[in-house]
Amino acid sequence: MPNMKDVAKRAGVSVATVSNVMSGKKYVSPELKRVVLESIDALQYRPSKIARSLKIRKSFLVGLLVPDITNPYFAEIARGVESIALEHDYQMFLCNSDGRSYREEETLISFLGHGVDGVINVAPRMDEELLADLSNGMPMVILDRHLKIENPLIDVVYTNNFKGSAQLARHLLDKGHKRFACISGPKDVPSAVRRLQGFCSELEKDGIKGEKLKIYFGGFKYEDGFKIMKQYILKLKIRPTAVFAGNDMMAWGAIEAAKQNGLKIPEDIAIAGFDNVLYSSLVIPSMTTVDQPKYEAGRTAMKLLLEKIIKKQHGEYVDTRKIELDSHLIVRESTQV
């Protein structure tokens, strides 16, 4: 198996020049770079990641922890993370917590044991202080949850959930709706809480509260939206004319339950979601929802993590960065008569 010395010998340059071409850290003339790359290609040289990681004390591994790998929302985030990771020669461990805090704790401990250089933790449910303790000096980016704690090795990326759900509520009010139901996400998920707060706050501006607004809680899954719509909302004596589900998965379930009950959407009941995953434009009728920059959120999180990793390696000071991404309403057929 060829090594860096073989490449240098064939190209007629020093090993240091080959190293500089591969790392890109120092300038190498275009002519020398071309000769080195031709030699690498001719010899089919592939550097050992293990040797490289031992030399510079980096594993080139990052952990990505998500609540539900079957939810396309998290899949789009993972694609964004991976796109930046691959650009920087990093591999990604993808793990699923199933929305359980004890699984989050076990996975973070496992990541530490595997020597990852950093972690991106999406929508964690565990206590903030425990989350900080488990980072154990490891760079981490929290995505889709706003944290109050200040930890130099933890950055935060989140979407303005309050604004997005408030925009949706105003859209439904402007369409003339007076009675509402909300299928919220879990009470212990901060992003779900903010979506519910934004929706209810906007409705209250028009005096919509109490019996005019029914609130139910689900687990962000299709089955939750279907069950709550079928077993509770559709059985109300005075049925709401508009339903807001805390994510597109539950909204999809609610739409299918309403259709099975013979209702027309949006003529009989309007239904909207949150996230704007791919299929929200493909279901029938197409779904009104709130768009989040999922892919870009993943890319942003990975960029922040890489900066954190590099600064830690060089012993440089790092601070906590909190980045808020915008959301915006997308109106489609499920609410637009």
C-alpha cells in the first residue's frame, strides 16, 4: 500500500509539500500541486484516517442525536449536517433517542466513549444542567431548542417557533374562523410549547379562548394526529372549523382522519401543520404549514461545531453563540377555500 513518502518520491517533492497539498494549510504553487495530485491519483494513495487522527488528536467523527429518525424533519437536518461534515472529511454517527431523556443521556455517554470530536443534539428533552454536565468538555451544538444556560462549549441554533405559529393563527382568523382546535406536541418539548404559545397568543388578540379553543397533546407522530382528530375533535358537539397541528406529521394524520369521516378540507374543516417537510406539498389537499430552514439549520449547526472543535484544539477562547433562524407561513389548499 503506497504511503506519503511514495507520493513525494514519484512527484519529486518533499513529504512536507505532499502534506501541504493534502491539508491546504500552506501555499503550494499550481504546478507543484498538479504534479502531486497526479502522483496521488497514479498511486491510488489514500491517507489513513486513523494515523491522521492519532497525529493531530482528532477522531474526525461527530455525533448527531435526533428524537425520531423516521420523521422527515430530522432527516433534512441530518442531510444538512452531513453535507458540511463531508466537506471537512468528517464522518457522522446518527443515533435516535425516541424522544426519551434517558436515551439521550445514554447516547451522549456513548459518543464520549467513542471519542467523537463534537456532538449536534437536536431538540433534546433532558434537563439543561445535566445536558451541560454531560458535554464533559466536548464541543456541542443544540439545535431546535433555546437554552438559558451559558456554556462556552455549547452553541444553540433554533427557529422562531412563536412567530411562525402566530402567523398561522392570523391567517386562519383572516379566513373567518372562530372556533379552533390545537393538536400540540409534548408538554416537555420547548419548541412545541413555543408553537402553542404563539398560536394561542394571536387568537387571544381576537378574543378566541376558553370553549372556542380546544387543546390536545400528542407525540409529534402521524398516529397522534389521526387518533386525536378521530376520537376527540370530530366527536365534539360543536366542531371547530380550523385545526392547528404542532408538526406536519400530526397534521397529516388529522387530515386523513377527517377525510375518512367524510369531511371536505378546507370547506368543512381547515387543517394546518408546522415544519414544511417534503410531503406536506404532496398530500391531498396540499398542506398549509410553517416553513423552517431545516437543511440550512443542519449546515449552520455543523459549521458552528467545526469552529468550536478547531478553537478547542488550538486552545483558543470559545464563547456561547445563539443563532435564531426565521420561519414563514406557506399557505396551501388545506386552509385556502
